[in-house]
Amino acid sequence: MRKLGCLVLLIAAIVVGALVATNMWAGAGPSDKPLAVVVPEGASLARAATELEKAGAIRSASRFRLFARVFGGGGSIKAGEYAIPAGASQSDILTLLEEGKVRQRLVAVPEGYPSVLVHDAVARADGLTGDVAVPREGSVLPDSYAYQRGDTRAAVVARMQKAMRDYLATAWAKRKPGIAVTTPEQAIILASIVEKETGKPAERRTVAAVYGNRLRIGMPLQADPTVIYPITKGRPLGRRIRVSELRAKNGYNTYASAGLPAGPIANPGRASIDAVLDPAPSRALYFVADGTGGHVFADTLPQHNANVQKWYAIRRSRGEM
């Protein structure tokens, strides 16, 4: 009878111990705030556990290794930077490491960003390593790019440029017949102007048509952003354009010379590239601001002059003139 009692007590102790261990494995962890933990390339479970303990994500590295062997799925852990939620259990943490759910960092390149600002954004991106030169203007496709801590800046920029090459190749293959540009490079140049001239998606194709129509008849594009670009390389000018700058011949100024500028003035987005490769069926040669953030278009100079006078009236009513 005494032996039976001891056996019952032993079984009860094992059950209680198992319940305690299970609770410790699946229960809330010690951290009261989110943590970032880096598991180095080639790290063992022991090294990962040590890093987790240092960061405060678990209480004991040795206990974590023991429980991982008992309760874990047996998978290998993957290197990378992990975002550990506040109070994450040891079980949840091991799942993150085995599934490789690394923290995703993003560097954003808005449509129309010049390459100097792309370079600035990549240089500021936390966790990237190494230096990179300012990318060639027009070579980067605007988007948000994911990276991990330890990636190089050069590798991220290379992905941005590959994305542009791939998108341009696909879009060029689908271009509308008879458009004003004859090469993918010309398409990027014109798309960069369209990107800078309008922020309204609904009018991009019409703006592209205006510039395409001007190119066909040898009429200067007269796009203000092309005057500014050689002065600031795409950064904001912060003042009005001077008369001397409108007259300057530098390969970019489309007031001083007909045709496309020497190169892109920004990195155009997909919509502006598409607009250049499939412009609106319009005969318009002119456009001017309409006071609402968009533009009004005209086929003839008298129509355009009338629209300009309306714009001046709007500006006078606002006290801008």
C-alpha cells in the first residue's frame, strides 16, 4: 500500500512538473516591450538562445534550449533580425526562429524622386551597411523596398534598378503604336517630365499627349522642371525661376532648346511611364493650372492665352499677384 502511495505521489509530481514546464514554455515572456534580436548567420540554437537572453526576451538560455528540445518542432533556426513582441512566449519565439519570420525594414522611393533624394533615403535607412554612389537618374523604379539588417546599400539600389529595367521592358513591349518617343530611354526622359508636371492621375495621359504633340512638330516642351533640374539636381529650388535660367542652354532647359532634355530629371513611377507609352488621344499643345491642383488644356494658342488669363484672375483673387 505504501509503494502504491509513493507511485501516486511520483505520478502527481511528474504531472505537476509537466504542467509547470508547459506553462513556462507557452506562458508570457519577461519583456514588457517589443524587442529586436539579431540571430547571426550560421548561429546555433545555443547562440540564438544567448542573444535572446541578452535582449531580455527569455529568462534563461539553458532552459530555452532544454524546452526547445522537449517541446519544439525540431526545425532549424534561421538567421536574421527578429521583432519579438512584448510578452512573447518561448514557444512563440522558437516558432519565429524556425519559420524565419524576420523583421522587414522598408526604404520608400516616392514617384518623381530624383536620384539625389533616393541616395539620401538609402543612406538614412537604419540597418543597411556600406556606401553607394548616387544612382543614374531615371534608373530607379519608385516603390517601397524591403531589406534586412546587414544588407548593403549597393544591393538595395541594385534591386531598385533591376525593378525599373524589368518594368520598362514589359511596358515598352506593350507601347501604343505611333507614340512620340522611339526608345525606352526617351520614354523614361519624357515620363520624368510628366511625373513632375502633374500629380493628378486622371490627367497624366493628357499631359503626356501635350508633350508628345510638341515633340512631333519641333515645338519646345517648355517644362519648368527641366529648367530647375541642372540647378538643384532635383532638390526643391525654393524660389521662382529667374529669366536668366529660362534662357540658359545646358542640355536640360526645354525653353532654350526644342526636343527632349539630355536625360531624365527624376525617377518616374509606373503610371507616368504608362502614360507616355499610351498617351491620351488629344491634339492639345498647351496646359496651365486651373486653381484646383490640376490643369486646363488647349489645342490653340488663343485658347491657351484665355486660360492663362483665368489663372491670373484666380491668383489675383487669392492675393498672389
